[in-house]
Amino acid sequence: MRRRLQRHQAAAEATARAHAEADFHCGLCEREVQHTSRHHLVPREEGGRYSMTVDLCQPCHSSVHRFLTNRELAHHYPTVDALRAAEPLQGYLSWIRKNNVEKIRNCRGKDY
């Protein structure tokens, strides 16, 4: 029992070190960031539960869902290249690439 706990603790410490040393890059804006989250290129509710994913920074992940519906993502932007070329995201991408922003607050469907 003690060995199992020691192995578990060693594995957790190794994972924490790897995350601390890792360089995270956003798959959309391509900036180096502190954290990323997994974005399903085809949203799960549109049948993409086991589809490809891409790691996005929080501002990009939030903005993708702010500017595009899940149906639009599934039908028109199922790849990273298509997402980068999405017309509704061009102004945002131009802005975010020039700024060192780690967190953004925006809500889907709100106009403000």
C-alpha cells in the first residue's frame, strides 16, 4: 500500500514538473501561453465526441464559441486551418496576436 502511494505521488510530481516546464502554444492564435484547453473541432453535440481536438488558449476558446455556433463549427470549420480562416474570427485573431492576454471574458450571443 505504501509503495503504491509513493508511486502515485512520484507520478503526480513528474506530471506537475512536466506541466511547469512545458511550452503551451495555442493552436489558433499560435501564441505561447501559460494554459490551454482542449477544443473539439466538431463539437460533441454535433457528433464530434471522438473527433480531432486542438489545444486553445482561454481567450481563443472563448471567442470561437462567442462568434461561431456549434452547427457552424461542425459544418464549416472542422479543421484548424478552416478555423483560422473563418471570417468572423479575423478581427479577433488580428487583435489577440498583438496582445499578451491570458484571460478574456465574453459570453456567447451577447452584443456588447
